[in-house]
Amino acid sequence: MEIFLDCLPCVLKQVLEAARMSTQDQTQQAEIMEEAVKPSSTKY
């Protein structure tokens, strides 16, 4: 799936909202966000 740079703010906001719904532990939320911003491939 190709994600355009303009999509990143909304995608990350969705990840944060899901993390907050999943746990109230801010450390775990941060870990989820860190995982979300890791590049999944080297193809850019």
C-alpha cells in the first residue's frame, strides 16, 4: 500500500487514538507510536 506524505498526519492521529483506546499507560502509548513511525520498507 502506498502512503502519500500528505496522509501521514491523519494516519499517526489514528494510531494515537487507537493506542489511547487500548491502554491508559502512556509508556505503552509511546511505544506504539514509536513502532508506527518506523519505516516498514526502504522503498520511498
